[in-house]
Amino acid sequence: MEFTRETNPISACTAEAVIIGVFADEKPAEALVKVDHEMPQDVLNQVKEAAELDGFKGKARELLSWKSFGKIPAKSLLFIGLGDEKEYDVSTSRRYAAIAARSVNKTAKSACLVLRRPALLADVQAMVEGWHLATYSFNKYKSQPDEAKEKKGVTAVAIKAEGVEHADFAAALRAGDVIGEAVNFARELIAEPASYMTPTRLAENAVALAGDSLTVQVLEASQAENLGMGAFLGVARGAEEPPKFIYMRYTGGADAKRTVAICGKGITFDSGGLSLKTAAGMEHMKYDMSGAAVVLAVMKATAQLNPPLNVLGIVAATENMPGHRALHPGDVLVAMNGKTIEVNNTDAEGRLILADALSYAVQQNPDEIIDIATLTGAVVTALGRAAAGIMGSNRKLMENLVESGKSAGEKLWPLPLFDEYKDSLKSDIADLKNAGSKGEASTSCAGMFLKEFVDGKPWAHLDIAGPAWMDKEKDEINKGGTAFGVRLLMYYLLNGGDSTADPQSSLRVVQ
Ligand code: BES
Ligand code: ZN
Ligand code: ZN
């Protein structure tokens, strides 16, 4: 797929399909003349008539297709309703490109997307992302690939936007391309069945990303043992598949002043262990490594875009299985930081492996730590699939991540870490137990548990259990594993990855 800048006026544009957004209070022909004053009058008249016949209102996602039959070089104009102009933001740009991609991809070979406001680089980037995201599909195991999905017609997308320097425009195209591809890379890892995407394969995927600025180390169980990762290895005990602890380090060059550590939950399948899940609760549990997939994708994109900071990617990967050596409820584990944990529920395994991943991160002495995990069912109950929960110990870091999420089209919503929640993690025989009282603030309790392992460092925890999996596709979101978090973390890192910055100061623009 090639993304370029369109420099011709629309009436001379040679892409097969030209896509133009229409605001709620305008008509397609008005939009058309605004984006090209030279548009022939008969084209305007026909578009006007077509819009009237169709009753086109410019409501968000509304579509109107007009065939040119040689009146202009483009074969068709596709008008897409953008909704209210005052509400237009970067997410609208991404969504609009995604809708365009879904509707022209089956028929056209080339497309031109017209931006309807003076370009912010973030819009250009978001449009490229949206195109990638909406055209993703996973067909590896289909012997008869789905016909509609198979026809990936468009191979060239040009974006028409005014008011930005050429070099900046090219950089925004590239950032969108890299981030879009990184999200789809993570989606691919998640889509693979658990029997294929084992901790070993996950580690192989990480190793394959190594390059000049990115080193990758995979620690085997014996090395994890030497480091004292008792919590991580406890979870791995029930599985035949060997666990892998993945440590990736991106070095951002001489200008790099800060180091951000990102830890991902890599449970390649969560059966619950001896605290076994129900059949329905287990069905999609291959996606319990979504946090890990996001970390790999973020490291991949970071190494391609080279922001001036250091980023550590840390993934604890194992299955959670009820094998004959599995953890018994009631077992006590010693985590890497020396704390002892009574495992009262083997299904609360994510926090156990993250305990050691976070302790490991602390040892590398980063400026801040972010973890990302499909950690609790309760966050799905609280927020549904619309947003991930964010908790943490540092208000600025959390605010910055929330802001990044807004531009990235990945919403984060804060949940509390009240001291009271700690009481529910009190154990009679160990320093703490891994699961609180059933049905009581289980997302916050999980967050409270993790807090015990960050040693007071600025830290934020993203519980992505909801938006990491979708049952329906919509706009830029695919069905299945979505890789939620790649974009927001990339926006955050490209903005400096600086939790001390004023979250309002920067309009999330990528250089
Ligand atoms: N992987 C699950 C959380 C989950 C549930 C993710 C549903 C996506 C959808 C996690 O390991 C888990 O089982 N958590 C338990 C914790 C409980 C035992 C304290 C949960 O949320 O039920
Ligand atoms: Zn679990
Ligand atoms: Zn889990």
C-alpha cells in the first residue's frame, strides 16, 4: 500500500475514487465546490441531483456515490457524512478514512481522500492509520477466503490536504503508515490460536524485531528462576509450554533523556488454571496476550520512527493451564521483589506475572512505568468495550495518557485506587493474596495489587480487557482482537513520553 500527497485539483485527480467528507449543514455539491473551485458546473449539477434523490443529509457515516462517466478523470466521487463540523477532531479523520476504505476497497484500485479542514499533521497521520485499520483481515485459516475481504483493490491512496509543509506531510504519512501496520501486526499475533501463538512463538516474534536501535533478550525459565521470578513461574507451572520472559530495549540516541518502561501481560491462553473458567468465559482467552502483542507492536513502531527517548518493552509470557503441576489455590509464591503472595484464585494470574514484570522494570530504573493488560472481567462490566480503565500513582502520567488516547481514538477512563482496596488483599499467611472479595471493585483491587510492585515509581496501569476484543466491526475497529493501546502509546511516546509535561500543551502532532 502506498500513501502519497495529492497535488492536483480534484477535477484533475486521476485516482479511481475520490472521497469527500460532507458536514451536516452542507450539501455534497457545496462541499465539492469548496474543495475545488474549478469543478465543472455539470458535475456540480449532477451531484446536487443525486444528493436530492438520495435524501443525503451529511449525517455521520452516511454515503453517497456518484459515477462520473468521463466527466472528470476520477471514476467516482464518494461523499461521506462527517456529522457536525464543530465536533470534527482527529478521531473523525481516522474514522472517515476507515469508512472510505471499507466502501471503496472492493471496487477501486486507487483512491484520493480529501481532508476537510486546514491540515493538522495529526489528521494526515490518522487518515493513513484509519485506512490500514479498516482494511485489515485475518484469512490465514480460511480455505475459501471470504470474497468481500479478499478483494483488496486499493493499492494507492493519495491524501489531499492544504496548509502544511511537504516534509512534515511526508513525516505524517510515514507515522500513520508505521503505526497502522504495527496495530495490524499486533492484531495478527492476537488472532492466532493459542496452540500456535505460544510463549515461544511470541518470543520469536519479538526477536525478529531486533535491529540497530532495538535489542531483544529472551529469558528462559531457569534464568527467570535465578532472578527470583516466583510469581511468574508459579503461573507457568501448570503448562507444558515453556514460559518466556521478553526484554526489549529501544535506545533513542544522544538526545534521549527519559526512559519509559512498558510491561505487557502475555497469557497466551487463560483457562483459569485450577480455578477453571467456564466454557463461555474461556472461549476467547487467546486474547489474554493482547497487552504483550501491544508491547511488541509499540517496540516495532518505535524502532521505525525513532523518537528521542528510551523505551523498555517487558513481556511475561506463559499459558495459564490446569496441568498436574499447576498452582493449587492456597499456594504461596515469592515474587521477584521479595513479597510473598497467597494465591487464593489461580484465575487472577495476570497480576502475578505482572508483579515480576513490574519488579524487573523497576530494576532497570526507568523514569516511569506503564503496564497494559487484559486484567479483569469487571472492567468490561464497568466500561464495556468503549474504553479501557486507567489507574495509577501519578496524576500527570495518567492525564497525558488519557489525552493521547483521545487523539488516538482509544479512550481511557480513570478508576480509583483507594487505600480501602488494599484491605481486601490481606492474607492470613502471606504479605498479600492475589484476589480480593468476589464482585467488589475487582478492577481496582487488581490495580492495588500491582501497585505493590512498582516501588513508588510514577506508574500507570491500563486494563484493556473490554476494548481489546470486539464482536462486531465498526469504522477503524475490527472484529476479534483489536490491539487496543498501540496507537495511544505511540502517540504518547512520540510526544516525548514525558509524564511531567502539561497534557494540554501539545496538540498530538507527530514530527
Ligand atoms: N484474563 C482474565 C480477565 C478477563 C476476563 C479478560 C474477561 C477479558 C475478558 C483474568 O486473568 C481473570 O480471569 N481475572 C479474574 C480475576 C478474579 C479471579 C479476581 C476476573 O476478572 O474474573
Ligand atoms: Zn485469569
Ligand atoms: Zn488472564
